[in-house]
Amino acid sequence: MWCLEQTLPVIIYMLLIILLMVLIIFVVKANYLISKIDKLVDHVNERVNSLDNLFSMIDNVTDGFASISNRITSILTMGVRHLFKKKEDDTHE
């Protein structure tokens, strides 16, 4: 019994020391992994920002085309209305 009382605490302390070392190694590797993930996220953000600028340019160009097509449509509509209005005015006289 005396031998068990002497060796059991030593075994428990050794296991705790091993557990502590494993936890320290795990924390160091997790820190390294987090730094790699942070670099990856920064890289992805740079790519997204460059694509954001591209989409902004495309949006501006499409807005310009929409504005031009709206002007052309309104001019054609006004011309057709003007033609039909003249024909209606001619028929009433």
C-alpha cells in the first residue's frame, strides 16, 4: 500500500506534465494555423476588392447604355406621337 501511495502521485504528475506539453504544442500549432488563415483571408479580400472595382466599372457602363437607350426610346416615342397627332388633327378639319 505504501508503494502505491508513493508512485500514484508521481504517475499523475507525469501525466499532467505530458498533458500540459501537448496542450502547449496544440496552442502553438493553432496559432500558426490562424495566422495562415488570416493571410488567406487578406488575399481573398484583395481579390474581392479588385473584382469590386471591375463590377463598378461594368455598372457605370451599363448605366450609360441604359441612359442612351432611354433617350433614344423617348425620342422615337415623341416622334410617333407627333405623327399620329398630326394625322388626327388633319382628319378633324
